[in-house]
Amino acid sequence: MSADAGPRRRPAPPAALARLARTVGTLPAGLLVLALVLGMSGLPTSATDGAWRDQELVSGAVAVRLPRVCTTDGRYSATARAQMLSGTLGPTDLSAVAGLGGVRAAHSGTAATVVPTTATAVGAAAWRDPLAAGAVSGLVAADLSGALQLPAAGQATGVLQQYARATGDGEAQAAAGAVSDSGALLVGASGAGASLLPGPATVDLAALAPGTAGLAGLRLRVGAVGAGATLDGCERDESRTWLTRGYGVAGLVLEADSPAVVALRAQAQAAAASAGARAVALQGPLASTASSRLLSLLGGVLQTSTATVTVDVPAAVAPLLQQTLTDGVVSVDLAAGRVRVDLAALAGGLDGRAPGTRVTLDAATAAAVSARVDALLGAWSSTVAATVDATVRAATVVVTSGVTVLGLGLQTLTISGTLGGLAAGQATSLTRVLVSLGDATSVLSVLAAPVTAALTGAGGVLPVLTGTLAAALPPVAAAASAATGAVGAAVALVLNAQEQRAGAGTPATSDDSWSVTALRLELLAGTRAGGRVDLATAVVGPVVELP
């Protein structure tokens, strides 16, 4: 056997040697020595049919791969898409509806393009196209015009934004909703300025999920939302951090038109008017009681017997009927006849949640809402009762009695005070004409009984009022509980909905697309069951390294 017998090295292709020569100058000293040692050593090598690439040098069983330069343009194709409003309703794909299509940026490795072509450029290979005027016709076409109300045109800036960027060095970025011109989120954990932004939508749940019982008068008021995603194909291929997704939902409130609240307000108003009328009705008993007592003391002939009670209970209660009661989670708007549930506060916040988190609206949540409404109204009814009690007791009273006594002429007594004072045997003044102080005090003392009975006795002002309010409170709490449960049964509210859509490339993730949606409404019942509406969706990918 000759001295050179054994495995032979496969000569490197000339083109590969040329590329090696071009890259040697850029290698660090240690790596250069290693490459030379490997390339010039007598180690046996085996033939290979592997392709030669810029980023990898193959020499038998030992390979030295040069890291990619991730700023090299033209190495990748990339796609990014942003859509403020998307989803499916029955056979309708909202992405295909005119005016709702969002913005899509694509880079072939040599040039970038955008759809629609009317989108505004905001940087190299980056565009924005807010959902604006075309959305109205789009909602009509998708049969959503009655279900979804978007902000007025003057409010939409920065709230209904759609941004996409795709570059030849492997970056894809998309953002939708409350985002800046650079795709940065303005809501969520990293956002700033959500308090300055109006909400992007009011959702009428009965119109969104037709054929579902219990949704009449129920709405979702959605605060500013935003979603963003970035994919760096070069970083992916270098096994570094390459995908980020984020979202933000500034607020989510369930609002219910409540006939029970309307009825409660009307009943409270009527009860206040009744309390005032009952107080005024004391005029007759007070006049007759005072006159009878004075006649029994002085004898003679009754000449004068009058009493006036002045009070306006409805005016005192009116401000209470305009209040919005709240504990920070649940609110009862008495003036508008509505109950609102802050789902963000109830859930302990909406941001920073794991992908696919559902806002819980189950039986336990409904019971918690009911308990909160009951507590709010219980405290309010106590305030109403206390206000009525104080107002009636502060009612001004003037009682005058006059008796003609033979040989003495006309003797009169005028007692001035309040109903509360009379109930305690007190007056602000006693005006006497030929009536002794003792007799006047005796007359005053007998007025306490009818006043006390009219205020606090069975069938009195305060017992009747509190009974009326107590009967009107439970229906409000029950209605709020039913509304919460109805929404939970009809619509699933999903935060941070993330998806990966597989492509057919190799490696497996090379032409996948990755998405994030800030808020998804999944329809669980009604004629549109199985459909969904997505608010603020960002999609990045595929990002594919070019041959």
C-alpha cells in the first residue's frame, strides 16, 4: 500500500474557495488560526455532496459556520400585516370586506410593496393606513353596522391605526390599534397615554349575536386596544431571541340598560312625594288636637283652628335620584337607568395576561356582581330614607287656635316649630293672647302623639318609604346578575389571542406566520355561533431566507 493510500479530501469548489478568501480577512485571529489548522491538517476527511453557502464552510466531519450578518439587505423575504377589525361572521371573512382589509407590507428581498397602495409611508419599507372612512361601508357590508360603533372621525387618530413593515434583512413588524407611527403600543404594560385615547368600539351584543336570549340592551364599551408583533428571521436562524408579541386593552365595560333601575327610581320618586303628602296631611289632626285641648282648658266657643305644614320632600330627594352609585367595579346610573360592570377591575386588570386568557363571566361572577349591586343600593336606600326622615322632621309647622270665653273675649294661641320639634314636645315659639304659659305648654304636649304616629308608627311616613324601597331593590340586583350571565353564555372575551399558522417550509418555522390579537369576541350562541370579531390584530411572517 502506498504512503498516500486512504481517504482523500474532496477538493473545494473554486467559488467556495473564492468566498473563503473574501471572508478570511474578517475573521478574528483565533478563528483564522483554527480554520487554517483544520484546512491544512492531515486529518482524514470524507467526500460530501452538501451545498456550499456563505454562512457555512464544510470540511469533512468538521464545519466552521460563519455567523450571519443580520443587517445584510436582500437575504430574506418578509411579510407583515395589521388589521384593526377582522374575524369571521357566518360565511363572511371580515378580512376580505372592503374598507376592513388592513395594511400588508411585503419584501421580496429586492423590493418592498404595500397593500393598499394608498397607505402612507412612515419610513423605509414601513406604512400606516388607519381604519377610517372606508370602515363605515365595510361594517354595513359585513352586517355589523348595528353591532359595532367606531369612534367619530376626529377621535380615530392613533386609535384605529394599522402599521406594517417588512425589510430585506429579515424583519417583519406589524401593529394595530392604539399605536404610534413607528408601531409602538400606546396601551398595555409598556404603553403610555391610554388615558388620552378614546375607546375604539361600542359593541351591541344583541345585534352581534342575533337570536340569543337575554342580550337586549347589553353593550360592551371597549377602551383603547393595541397589538404588536415583531419577527426577526436572521435572529431566528442564529438561534437568538427573534419573536416578540404584545397587546394592551385600556378598558372593558359591560353596560346594561336596566328597566329595574328605571322602576326603582320611579318608585323612590313616588315614595318621596307620598312622604311629603303624608306630612302635609298632618295639618288637620294638628289643628283639631290643639283646639280640642285648648277648649278643654278654657271652655268657651271655638273661633279659630288652623295648621300649616310646609315641606318639599321630592326636591330634597331629587339629587339622590340623579346619582351614579359605584364601588369602583360596579356602577348603577340612576338617571340613565343603567348598570355598568368594569370587567377590567373585576378581573384584576386586563394587561399582562397569558395568551388566550378569557375574561370570566360565569355564575360566580354574576353572583359577585349581584352582591355588589345589592350593597350599593342598600347603602343608597338608607341615604334616601335618612334624607326623607330629616326633611320631614324639618318641615315647618304653624298651629293656631282661638277660643272666645264669656267675659274675657278672644283668647288665642299660636305654636310655631317643626314636626321633629313637636314630636319631642318642643316649639320654636308660643304666641299667646290671654292664654297662660301653663295652658300653652299643655296644648303643645298633646301634639307629640299624632306627629310621632304619622312619622314612625305603623303605616307612617318612614315605614312606608323603607318598605317601598326594600321591595324595589332585589329586581335590580337580579337583573344585573342575569345580564352578566347572559353575556358569558353568548360571547367569550379572549385577551392576548395568539396563533401560529404553519407553512410548508424547511425548517418547520421558516415560513410560519405569527399573530396576536388584543381582544377577541368569540360568539358562542345565536345564529352566528362559531364566528368571532377580532379587535387589533398584528401578523408577522413568513420570513424566509433566500437561497
